Amino acid sequence: HITASEHTVKSKTIGSSSNLHWDDEFEFEVKEYQLLRSIVVRIVSESQWLGKDKVIGKVDIPFDTLKESNKQIDRIFPIKAIVHKSSEWSDGGDIEMYTQFLQRPSDSEKGFIKIHLARARNIRSQQNPYVKLTLGHQRFSTRTGKKNPNGDNEWRFDETFDIRFTKSEQKQLIKISLVSKNVLGKREIYGKLNININDLALISNESKSSPATSNHNIDTDNINKEDESKKLEWYSFSLDDKDDSNSKIENNESTNGELGISLKYTEQMLLPLPMYFDLVTLIITPQYLRTIITWFYSVKTSASDLFAKNMVNIFYVLSGASLNPLTPRAYERTYIVSFLDEVLATDLKTQQLDTLFREGSFATKCMECFLHTAGYTFIRNTLKPVLLDIIHSKETRVAALIEEGSNSGSSSTKWRKVNGLSPREEESYVRNLSNVVSRLASAIFESINTMPAVFFVVFKTLVERVQEKFPESQKAIWRQSVASFLFLRYFLPVIVSPKTFEVIDVQPSEEKAKILTNAAKILQNCSNQVHFGDKDPGLTVFNIILKELKMWRRMKNFLDAVYDVSIPSSSSSTSSTSATPSSNVSANTENEDRIDLQRELGSMSLVLMEYVDKIHQKGVKIEEKMDAMLTKALSLIEDHSLQKAAVNVQSCWQDLKNGNKELNFVEHFYNDLFEKRPELKALFKGDFEKQKRSLLVMLEWVVCHLNRLGELKPSVVALAKRHVRYGVKDEDYRSVGESLLVAFEKCLGNGFTAEMREAWLTMYGVISDTIITASKQ
């Protein structure tokens, strides 16, 4: 589970393995960056039988760390242990309780947590146990528990504790110990449980009220007690007899392996849609679009995947899918088809017949994004019923799905040896898997008449491009080209991970997941018209079964119908159906509504700006007219962003002056700068009071000229030269920028809004970059 600000997403679930590899990618939009204190990744084990998740461990990455790492992190993190709820009785016993996080601590006020201890069970002590809580120097203890005569080794406490804590104590553990005195009167600890206060958002009912709520306003006697029983959860005690109440938090965070994570933070200012008009005009011009596409093949970049998504979504919306008559002919000249045509034509220039579309190129990424965008509703309507039916079948064993005594005539000693099955289990497994494959294939084949009309046009275009590149190619190659996208990158990933693609809401059990994975392998080979061999000895039996089910012929007919709508489809064994798609308007509208055009254009423009710089650095020549249009379009976007930022900076500076806080601002600035970088104090020589006044004069002059950067640049360059003589280094400018923000926050408080902060970051970045560049010349 990945949590960032108010967003939480879930990765796909993978089966048991010594080397777990998700390769999942998620994108969050954080409008109020102050809320993004950290990115938390929790590794969770899903229980199919108990219906509860177990948190194995977590990685907590402070947002400040991400900012200090040039806004990008790619490293291996240790997975730290985390307290988890008990779903069943543990060896150390369990305690039932609930925690309520009511207030976070601030500089002036303490935080507040409420913990209710209800009962303990399955504990080793029989000598009047009680529970002790410790947080720093604070100690709390319950009375001796009362044994429940109707419970199996169960003791009741029913006590509530109100715990207040400071910001420094928030970094410690709340330690809960189950204690008892033995026959000699000596205290013994029978179980321990450590809770990190920062993890209470995961395991408690955190208050939704404002974190700024004052402590005096909390009525501890009347906090909602109506449904306390519904909030109670079981937590497991560990079998640890050593009292570690004085140990540090670092000593309690054991490591549960490691997790490789890549993070990238991008600040983006979204502009009104008309500001992107010139850029859109550029990318819809065929010759310029063709040039841009070739850039992504000539200069490699990690942003190509993002650019592919942006372009597909932009062209899909510009095509106005829900406004056109929904027939293939209506799509032939749309922007999305023209874009994909150019991408495929460029990609095929470097393709070989024996490896056609097998690598993850820019074209394959564009096609994958297109299929999942245009076919979002279609694939759910097609696969959801059959997937739910397979997953929710009541039988717990594969063999139970097949009637007794069935005989497929396809048994083999090789199959049994590979899968560890008895002959009877083998028959059941093969027949069941065959049934699943047949049902999935039928659902796909019979969907030909509800397939999005634009699919047919795109795949027809694909086959035509393949024919141009390989004139000698036959239908088998055309079908493989279609299958490499339609099955390998669209249908099959959804079959393997239906919950990840939001087709269903439940996670398949491990056994059902294996069934679906094997079914996907069989359908993949069938779509490629490839028989199983030594690489998959356990599945060679399906070469015969697929023939018996007439699957090879049905697959050929289906793929032919996808790229040539004039060919009748006979994918159904009982009837012949023509491919005359009639996609539904509401489905296409739903697909478009999921796309934020403004955001896609903003993201695409940032990638394009970065790419144009790389193209120029590589010495790649750009046609003069295109270069002029591109420069104008991107400059207009950049200038509008800077003009908007300049207005916000000037407004912020005026607020400071209106409150007569300029001198306070300078004091806060230098105090923060010298506290973080005391070595910089040596750079300021002479009358320091005069230096403070000089800083105010300079800032006033710069702020006034922000909307006329051309006039500002010569003075900034001169300032850079003086700073070189003073001994200022590049990294010092970052510290100065951070201290300026701190000074504004302290002087203006809540008046220093997120938009103002963003504006200062933007403008200071422009000026500091100019200074650093000039200082190197």
C-alpha cells in the first residue's frame, strides 16, 4: 500500500517467491504540498481465509529527503517491522483494544491519544495479570484483570488512558506489556507490544478534525463512546521476556528485508487551456508530429513513458470520440489514429520480422496506453462476469470442479512429474483449466460486436504498416502483430491481475491466481499460434486440448475480424457473426471523462521542454519554421507561468510591507541561514546592520522587476560576479532559498499560502539558475 498525502493505492498481489518483483508505477497529484509530509509504503500479506490483511513492514520516506535528493530517489530501503492486528490467536497471546489519535503535537501544544484496553486472551500467565503502558517517562497501569468464566484463558481490563505527548515523544514507541507477579512476588513480563505513534493512522481511528484543534477544547470525558465495541481490534503480543521499556525506537525497528523504490517529485503549474493552443497546433501538424516522434527514438529518456501516456490521452480527447458516429469509418481520419499511425510507422523502421513488437518501444507503450484508455469500459464489460464466476466458485480445490471419473485422454507422466499431481488430480486439473480457458476465450471472441470502433481502425492501420514494411509477410504475421498488442498488452494482463486493473474488487486466492496465470499463458500461445514445447512441459497437453476445442481456428477468425471488418467472424463454434461494431456512446464518454486534458497538456509541455534542451545539446538540427513555432509555444507557456508567479511574489512582498515586518523578515532569514549553515557567517564581513538593509533594498528591487526579467538579467549577472569574489558556492544558493521561505512563513503565518510559496520557489529558481550559470562563465 503506497500512501502520499490523501492518496492511497494498492499494488498488484504476487504469489510466494524469494525474489518479489512488482514493477508497478503510480502517480499522485498533491495540490497542497504541505500535506505531503512523507511517502509511506507498507508491505501487506493478504489472508484469503481470515479476510484480514497482515502488515509485514513499512518504508517511510520523509518528503524532505525527496526534496534534498534533487526531487528524485532510486534506491534500496530497509523494510522496518510494524505492529499488526491479530487475526487469530498468537503464541504470545493477544490483547483487544482500540486507539484514537485525536491531535498531533505542535511547538506550543501537546498531542493527544486515547487508548482503551478491553481484554487479553490466550496468555501464559494465570497469576492476576495486568497491563502496563510506557511512553518515554510516562507510566500507566491497569488494575488486575478479571478472569472471564466463560472465556478460555481470557482476562478483562476495560480501562481507558488519555496520553499526551510532545513532538519529541512522537518519535518514540508506546510500549504495552502484559505483566504478572509469580508466587514469589517477582514481576514477570509475559508479552510485549510496541506501537509507533506515527503508525496510528494505519491502526487507529484518527480524528478527522483539524490538527490545529487546541488541547483545552478536548473533552476527554465525552469523546464518542457509542460504538467503542465496533472499534476494538485484536493485537498480538510477542514472546519477549526482556523488559526493553528504556530502549530506543531504533532498536525496536527490526528489518524484514529490503524494497527497491524509485520516486520522482515534479512541481507543475497548470495553465488555462487556451495557453496551450499554440502547442496543440504544433503537435497536430503531421510533419512536426513526425519529427517529435523520431526524437524519442534518437534520444533515450526516462520520460518517454510519461510522454506516450500524455500524447495518447490528448489525441484521444481531441478526436472527440463521443461526438462522432461510432463506426470505424468515422475514426479513419481522427487525431488518435493519425498519431498511432505515425508512431507505428516510425517504430517499424527498426523492426525485424522475427522480433516484431516484442520489445518495450515508444510505439508499444503508446499502443498499450491507447488500448487501456479507449477500451476501459469495454474490457470490464467483457471479462468481469466470467472472472467473478471463476473466482467465486465455492470449491476450494481445483479437482473438485470436475465430476468424478471424467477422462480427457490427455494424461501424461511428464505433466504429473512437473506439477506434482496424482493421475486423478492431473485429470481434474487439466479439465478444469481447459474449462477456464474456454470460458475466457469465448467471452473475448463473442465481444467482437461490442469492441470499440476505433480498435478496428487502429489494428487495420497496424497491419497495413506491417505489410508495407514486410511485403512478403503472410496472415500469420499480421495476426501475431495484432495479438502482440490486443492479447499480450491488453486482455492477458487483466486476466492475470484483474483487481489491479479495477475490473473486479476482490483479490483471487493463490490457487485461483495460478489458474488464471496458466490460462493467460495458454491464450498467449494460442494468440501467437505457437504450440507448447520443452519450455513449458507442463502445458504441452494443451496443444491437443486447444485443437479439440477448435481454439486455434476460432482465434484466427477473431484476429482476422479485428483488423479486417469485412471478414465475417466465426469465432463462436455455434454461429457465424459479422464484425459490425456498434460501440456505446456512454462508454466512450466515460472513457473521455477519466482524462484531465489540462493536466495532460501541462505534463506533456514539461517533458517537451526537457526534451528540446536535450535535442539542442545533441546538436540535432530542427527545421527552422518548426523550431520557431516550438520556441514560441513553449516560451508562451513558460512566460505565462512566470508572470503568474511574479504577481503572487509581488502580492506576498506587499503583505510583508503592509505589516511593517521587513526588519523581522531579515532577522528570521539570517537566524535560520546561520543556524543551518554557520560556516556562511564568515562570508559577511563589515557592518552587518548595513548588510541587512542592503538585502532589503535588493529584494525590493528584484521583486519590482520580476515581470520584466529582461531588464533584471544584467544586474543579476553582475551580482553573480561579485558573489564569486566573495567565495559563494553553487550549493549556498539553495540554503538561501530555503531560509527565505522560512522567514516568510514566520512573518506571514497562514497568510503565506501554498500558491505564494510555489511562486517564490519558481521565481527564486529562475534567478538562482541565472546567477549560477553566470558565475561559471
